[in-house]
Amino acid sequence: MMAAGFGWVWAAVGRAAGVHTGARPLVPGLLIAGAGLGFLVVPLVNVVLSAVPGELTGAASGIFSTAQQFGAAVVGTVFFGHLAEGWGAGLTVAMPWVVAAFVLCAALCAALPRRAAHDHP
């Protein structure tokens, strides 16, 4: 859902290039992405941390949080690196990174249950 929502935002920015349309075209995509975020973050944290032994939970949580922050930093660097060309240019360049990251996350999430079932019969 997050990849689809941000894909919508990417398409809306591309359609509005050169024309000031305001934020209204972005709202549906942001709503979809926000719903996807709600469906992803809490269950994913629970799945990841439940597979870790109790004594390593703090370290695993820290690594998980660091990975999230690293992803945000990469996308932010790409976005702000192109911001001098305008908001539209920054979004147009950053959105493929965002969509690709969420597609990769979805693929990794799809692999989690099989791995957990295989590792712990």
C-alpha cells in the first residue's frame, strides 16, 4: 500500500509539472501510503522482535530503528540534493527511491513468515 500510495504521489507530481496545483492531487496517494504505514510498522516490529531471543531484543530494536532512519536519510539526501531545482524536481527524483524501497520491503516481508515457519517448525 505504501508503494502504491507514493507511486500515486509520484504520478501526481509528474502530471502537475510546471503547473501549480496545490497539494490536493497528492492527498489520495498520501492517504493510501499512510494506511499502508499503519498496516506495516507495528506488525513488522512485532514479527521481527518476536524472532529474537529476549536478551537480544534491545539490540535488535536498535538495529531496526537505525535501518529505518538510514532509509529516511538516503531519501532525504536525494530529495534535498535536487531541491534547488524546485519541489517538483526533488519529489520526481526521490519518489523512485521511495517506491523501490517499499517494494523491497514488501518482498522481504513476504519472506518473513516462510523463514519463521522454516526455522521454527
